[in-house]
Amino acid sequence: MATTEAPKFKNSDLIPIPQPPDYHPTTTVSPTHDGLHFYQFMIAGSIAGMVEHMAMFPIDTIKTRMQVLGSCPIKSAGLRQAIHSILKSDGPAGFYRGIAAMGLGAGPAHAVYFSMYELCKETFTNPNNNNSYHNSIGHAGAGVCATVMSDAVFTPMDMVKQRLQLGSGGRYKGVWDCVKRVLREEGFGAFYASYRTTILMNAPFTAVHFATYEAAKRGLMGVSEESVSDERLVVHATAGAVAGALAAAVTTPLDVVKTQLQCQGVCGCDRYANGSIKDVLKTIVKKDGYRGLFRGWMPRMLFHAPAAAICWSTYEAGKSFFQELNNENDRS
């Protein structure tokens, strides 16, 4: 009996040993979602934010000039007058005053922005739920959480950037000169004078932005599903442009208030005693009527539509790069 059964047990085909060579349960780190790790979302977001803001910086400078009221030499709020004022006071280089502050702030802020959005999106939405309204609310909520965190990082450098954008009349030689003088003359609180307004502006901005982007992306991908992989860059850019333009239009009045608070007391601009949003709104309406609340809406939309297209396409390209990298590592 033993002599007849032994060959069966010696046949390795009958007793396979499940030992895949690539299986390493003790060293594998599970990605968050979308096949990416948390730090990869941060890197992709940081690159996207810097590319977006550096590319669109001249438009942002024009918008800032148009939104400042008072006795500044840039008092006129027309688009042509703002451009002429920049060229007259600082030449073509004036369009890029403050770009170093933007670079220092945009990278870290967008790393927080996109990584927190991805983390919250995974929590607030269900990819298996076909209820688009429910998922849109989740995307909006994730965007609000992301902007509260990222604005805490970005607001100080945004204040420095906007003061430098006022030109040579703003009295500051550069980023660090501005930081030191603000600390010495106005205190640390000046860096966050507009934080409440920024949150109140960016909360609805990002809610509209992210909900519109995800909905537009889903709609565009559904138009031609068979060619979506070939047109992915166009889809992200188009959805981003639509989302950016709509969100910018909705939140322009609060952006004007934010600019007023960040530039108060500089170049002859009004200074506000308590920094209340209501006080600033009253001052703007009293001096310039309700149209003053929409100063800079055109360059703001011209900024956010292409900026969002650049940002989302760059971010999604970064995600695709890391997804392919992770897949190659898994195969090897």
C-alpha cells in the first residue's frame, strides 16, 4: 500500500505551494485610493499649484490693481488703466512683482489642498453610489475642508504677494523686506488680517469649483467613453476651466474685500479699524457703489478659467505618472 501511494505524493503538481515571489505582506504599504499614496497626492498637488500660479501671475497682478481703491496712483479700476498703471510705474517687470512670494506659498499650500481633498473625498463620497447629487455634496464638502487647511498655509504669503503687486509705490523692496517690515510695524496678526474673509470666500469657491469639476468631468467622460483615455487631458482641462470660471464669478465680491484687507494702509489705501467684513463692504459701496464689489471680475475669471485648466490637467497628469510608477513597482 505504501509503495503504490508514494509516487502520488511525490508529484509536485498535486500539491502546489502558494508562494508568489512578489508577495511581501510585511513590507507592502497600501495606497490611500486611486492607486496612490498620500505623499504622492501632495507632490502632484504642489507641482500643479506652482505651475498654475506662476503661469497666470500677470493676470493676478492686474486683478489686484483693479480691486484696490482709495488715493493710490492705481485708483482707476478699468482693465486698460490697470495695465497702463503697471507699465508706467514698474515696466513689464511690474507684472511679476511678488512672484517669489507666490512660489513660496503656492507649493506647500496646494500640497495640503489636494491631499486633504483626496482624503476627505474618500470619506465623504461613495464611488459605488450612482446618486450624482449625493456625490456632488461630498465633493463640495471635501473642497471646503481642503481650503480651510490650505488657506492657513497660504494666506501670509498671499498678503505679501498682493502688497508687492501694488508696485514700487508699495514701499517694499522684496519678499523678505515686506515680511520684516510688516512684523515690525503691524505685528504677526497682519499676515492673517484677511483669513476670515479668505475662508468665507474660498469655502463657496471651492464648493462650487470641486462639485462643478467632478460633475463636468463625469459628463465629458460619458460623452465618448471609448476615447476617454486618449482625450483625458482635454477632459480635465475643459472641466477645470468651466469650474474655475463659475466659482470665480460667484465669489468676486468677497475677493474684493479680501484684497482691501490685505492691502490696507499701503500706497494710500484705506485702513480699517476692526477688519470686519461688514465695515469693508460698507466702505466700498459708499465710495464706489455696488459695482465696486465686482471690480476685477473680468481678470479674475480670465485668471481662474485657464488657471484651473492648467492646475487640474497638471495634477491629473501627476497622478497618472505616480499610478504608472506604482503599477511598475508592483509588477517588479
